[in-house]
Amino acid sequence: MALRCWRWWHRPAWARMRPPPAGRPLSRNGELPGLGFCRLFSTQKLTPQICVVGSGPAGFYTAQHLLKHHPQAHVDIYEKQLVPFGLVRFGVAPDHPEVKTARSDRCAFRGHVVVGRDVSVPELREAYHAVVLSYGAEDHQALRIPGEELSGVFSARAFVGWYNGLPENQELAPDLSCDTAVILGQGNVALDVARILLTPPEHLEKTDITEAALGVLRQSQVKTVWIVGRRGPLQVAFTIKELREMIQLPGTRSVLDPADFLGIQDRIKEVPRPRRRLTELLLRTATEKPGLVGAACQPLTSRTWGLRFFRSPQQVLPSPDGQRAAGIRLAVTRLEGVGEATQAVTTGDTEDLPCGLVLSSIGYKSRPIDPSVPFDPILGVIPNVEGRVVDMPGLYCSGWVKRGPTGVIATTMNDSFLTGQSLLQDLQAGRLPSGPRPGYAAIEALLSSRGVRPVSFSDWEKLDAEEVSRGQGAGKPREKLVDPQEMLRLLAPGT
């Protein structure tokens, strides 16, 4: 996952990432057909002041589309962290991404500003012609089972944030003194977490994982990781790249139950090719003799990982003192329905799996950002039509807060371009304010009066240089700064 997502942001790949939206082929020059926005707006005098909330992939792709197709537009990107890039930095650990959008003289990064606290959405709407909410899914889905509150139970999102240097997760302090960990969920994040838990520390030393996390992982006693899913091999949510990385992980062997794959060979003939190739690799891994697949052929394998299908979490089992996780009770499931309608239903049987660490990776969810903005708590999205927030002209959304936490970065790119297209269509049709708007000048005054010090992109470049410098001594691409106060001191020495 890390390498795949990083490639979308690395400068040499920028020109290659133009897959079209479903049903919308791109023209020869890589643009959405029928737009012609550059021509439409080239003679207009208005400088649209546009604000994007969130500096992850959705925010930057939206900004990129707006800047490309409107030669006068100015975009301010607001971010609650001191550093940009959102998921790309904190979710998949890239190495030194470079984004042309952030270096545009018509785009400005405003970090260390919490929208909904430091400044409200109505205040942004008053200052800008249009506001785009692209703040992603910042929370995780709760398990809602007994024992979820026990020590040793974490969300995979928090665990990923911990080893990737997200400041709010640095106090996580996971205890890795147990032999077995269980990850609930079978998506790419689940495999990423399993890979970090089982990768020999010497292989992590040259990555940009934080030194604090690396120190804990060096002392880890985890030798077995079970990755648990409610449904079967045909419904896993991870991709073949992540699976190959797990199979080929040095010093590990995979354990899959051949019984879970009975009848699969006949059924995969009709599924789409990507799913078929993934399932075929799972089938080979499950049925070939140990020693013939991937890393299993290595003579010394001290670590094991496996996929447990048809299991649903029912209860986290406590230790004798009632304080820590000591296992998890899984309900045995079976599948009902066909195709996309396939559901896992419990059979009445259960299975207890001993473990000392439980990581929940059953999905992310967005939070409401401001009382003035409509929010669907069931779907975890802002109600919208093609990115236009319902009944709020001039307010838009893109990314996971628009459609839910699904898809990869290429999906987010297409989705963000379409939101940008909707905004520009509204601007052309006169559905946005026609007069000048103050933009950041008004917001800067508000923030100053409230004691908020925004961080600019040039500030980030200073922090970036410091991280790279600190990493060089250890032979790493960077050593991430994780303390916001230390970052602020570096930007304002003597304060």
C-alpha cells in the first residue's frame, strides 16, 4: 500500500495518473471532455477565491483541477495538522512527496488551522466564493462488542498513525509483548499492519517509520498474526499487490485453510480479472505444499501469518485480572446471497482465539465538521449531488467525506476532478457570488484575533528539510517530527 499510494504523489508519476471517471473517457490531452474551462474563463476579470478544507489527496486533486481549468482562480488549502499531504504522509508513509499544486503562486497552504474550531464554515463561506470540504475520514468504525475497551485493543487507524508519526497517536504505547495478534478486517490496511508487525526490524530501519515506533517494534514478541474476515476468499478487500508483499515477507510463512477454498476454482471463472488473479494467488498459497510458495521456501521462518475466513468478532476475552485482552471470541459465519448481495450470517457456533493484541480494521468514517454543514451519521458522508452540498450553494465536498471511505487514490483523484468540474460549472453559470471576496485576508485577521498561527508551505519546507537532515544520520529518508510544539519552536526560534 505504501509504495502504491506514494507513486501517485511522486513528481515523475504526476503526468501519468489520468485514468478517466467511469464512463467518461479523457480527451487526447488528458482532460475531461467538453469542459474547455481554460478557454471559457480566460477573458474573465474575476479572481475566484476558493477554499479547500483538507490537504490530503482529495484536497490537492481538487485544487489541481481548479487551478488548471481556471487561469485566475486562487485556492487556499486549510489543514489542521502542521504538515500537508494527509493520508499520503500519515497513512502510507511516503518519502518526501513533491506536489506541483502546492508550489503554485495561485495556491497557498494554511496549516495548523482547525476548521470548526479556529474558524467556522460560515466564516469561510463569507470570505470565499466557494468552499470545498475534503477533510476525509478521521475516525474509525467501532466494533461495538463487549471487551472493546480493554487494554491491548486498538483501531488499526490509530496504530498506523502511531508508527507513521501522526501527532495525535504518539501516546498510543502498544504493548507488543504478546505472542499473537489478531487483526479484524481483511482490507489493505489490515495487511499493512500485519506486515509492519512481522517485518524484521532491520528491514524497517531504512524507512521513514518513526524512531520511537521502531524502538517498540525491536522489542516486539509478536510471532503470529491472524487476519480475520466475516466473509470468504472471494470477498476480501485487499489487492493483489499487498497479498504478494505478505507472501514474500522475509522470515515468515503463510497459513491458509484449504477447506475455505472448496469449490472456488469453478466459481472464479466468471469473476472480473483482477478478482480472479487475486483469488488464484490465494488458492495457490492455500493448497501448495509448505516450502513451495513465496517466503515459505525460506529455511528459517520464525513468524507466521494467516487469513481466517467466515469469522465475525463477538467478544474480546479479558485476562484473569479483567484488565487486558487475552483472546477474542469469533462467531462462525456462512454466506447467503450471491454477487454484491452476499452477506455473512452467524451459524450459532463460536471459536475462541487466544491473543494479546486486537487491532480493528473494519473501516474508517468521517465526522461532522461544523453545525452549519449537513451530515449523514449513518452513511458518514455530507449529503451531496455531484459534490454540491445539498441546499447550500457555494459549498462542495470531495473524497471520502463525499462518497464514503472506499477506493484507492486513483478513485479519489477522479472523484475530486468531478467535484472541481461541478464548482467551475456553477461559477460559469453565475450560481456563485459575482463580486470580489476578501479570501484569506479576512480569515487571517480572524485567526490573528484568536491567537492562531497558521503554517505556510514554506514553513513546511523548513520542517521537511529538518526531517530529512535528521534522517540522514540514521540512513533513513527522513525522521518525522511528531511533536507539534517542537515544530512550532523550530519555525519560531526563541519563542
